[in-house]
Amino acid sequence: FSEIALALFLMVDLALAGASRLKYAIRLVALQGWIVGILPVFLWNWQTSGCPGMRIWIIALVNALVKGVALPVLLSYAVCKARTRREVEPIVSFQMSMLVVFLMAAGGFAVGRLLHIHETIASELAIPVAFTTMGTGLLLICARKKAITQVLGFLVLENGISLFGAGILLEYGIVVELGILLDVFALVFILGI
């Protein structure tokens, strides 16, 4: 399941680069939030460790609900209040953005092979997809004019950082993850105001 989830994550990155409608982009970020939220359960070593403990299930559920429901609802509300529907004139065109994300994905796979940390990662796709997702987030921040799309870029960047932490099985990744999540939550409120 982890490989399928990570492949879907990569396809969402490509779709986000070409998304001009804000509601569609928010739905894509919500899908990414659900995937990154439940990914620790997918990456769990079920054969040797058995069923994950209650702590992992609760963290996965809270993470998925905040990233997959709460933040997208806030952003949808901001889109309705701002009465905007589309990113009309991006700095970098949607087609060029998709090409850049595709090239970032190729570069992510090349960098993933060079890192030689295969024994500590949960999936071979985790590192390249994480790098591609972080790059997609930065692209959305820098190449779009609307503040809501830039907030989506911040969320995608944070999803990439979360994916990287989950992918290399960080020991204290959850504490760092929750701290970043609070920063992003505050950022969404500030930009929403």
C-alpha cells in the first residue's frame, strides 16, 4: 500500500502544478493531507512489529484530519470570502510548471539513488517523492500570484517535509511534525485574515 500511496502522492504533485481552479487545488492538497496522515500506518513494519500501537493510530488520525479536513475547509472558506476561483495569470505557466515538477521528480529519483540510505528508509519511493513534493510546494509559492495558492504551496512543502520524516523513519519525527503543523496552521490563519 505504501508504494501505491507514494505513487498517488507524486501524481497529485503533477496535478497541483497544472491546477488553475483553486477549489480543485484545495481538494488535491486535502488528498495529499490524508495520504501523508495515514502513511505512518502504511510504512509500519507489520511483519516484524505486529500491529501498530494506539499512539501511531491516534497520530495518523489526527494528522489526517487536520491536513485532510481542517486546513482545506479553512482554505475553502477563504476562497469563498475572497470570491476568487482561478489562478488567472501565474508567473510560470501551468504547462511549464508541470514540466518543472516532472524534471524535479526525475532529479529526486537521481538524488535518492545517490544518498545510499536504503537500509533506513521504509520505501524506495519515499525520498524522491518527498523531494519532488517539497519542490512542488516551493514552485507554488514562487510561481503563483494569489495568496491562497501560495498558502497551498506552504502546505505542500510541509507535506513533503512530513513525507521525508515518515519515509526515513525518524525516531522523533512526530514531535517535529506537530511543531511544523502548528506553524502552518498559524500561517493559514494569518494569510486568511
